[in-house]
Amino acid sequence: MARPKKTKITLNKESLTEFMQEIYNDSVTMMNTARKELNERKNRAEVEDIGDEYQIGKVNNETIKIIDSAIDKKLALAKLQIQIVTNNKVDNDVQSNGEALSEDDKTTLREMFKKQQDKTNSEYDLGED
């Protein structure tokens, strides 16, 4: 049974860390599944004519797009983590309390979740902080 997706997100470091880990885990799972399907398809393919080869190629291209999408998600996640780490270093130099997110950060995160919600028809409850 699949684990439930995180839909209640509090805009704090712990919640965001858990959410980023979930995104990473989903990306890895998606990539592994797509690679497994690609390898299985390659091993059991019995090409009899050019039409078969075309259909197999078409399906393989879709699988490769899934892998590419997962890689893009992982790269975007890495960029976000770099920004958070860089901003936290600057914030920690200025103030000792690095646990709080600025209002600009919260606004940016709310916009990102809204875009993702619109794309995937998922409901994210960002809660009140």
C-alpha cells in the first residue's frame, strides 16, 4: 500500500524538509520504475516489422520523458536546497535564530505550492503560522 501524500504543510523548516524528502523519494521511485519498465520492454520485445519497432520506440520515448521529468524535479529540489542553505548562512550571520522563514520566503513558497496544486489537482493545506 502506498504511503499517503503530505498535503498539510506548515511553513517551517521541519515541514519543508519532510516535503522535500518526499519529493526526492517520489522522483527516485519514478525513475527506478521507468528504468525497470524500459529494461523489461527491451528484453521481451519481439520486433517483427517496422510498425512494431515504431510502437516500441514511441512507448520508450514516453518512458524516457518520465525519467527526464524525475531528473528535472531532483535538480529543481537541489537548487531550492542550495538557496535555503545559502539564505540560512546569511541569516545566521545576521541573527542567531535561523528557524524562522522570512515573509518573502513564505510568499514564494505559497506561490510555488499554488502552481503545483493547479498542475496536479492536489490540495495543499498550508496552515496558519
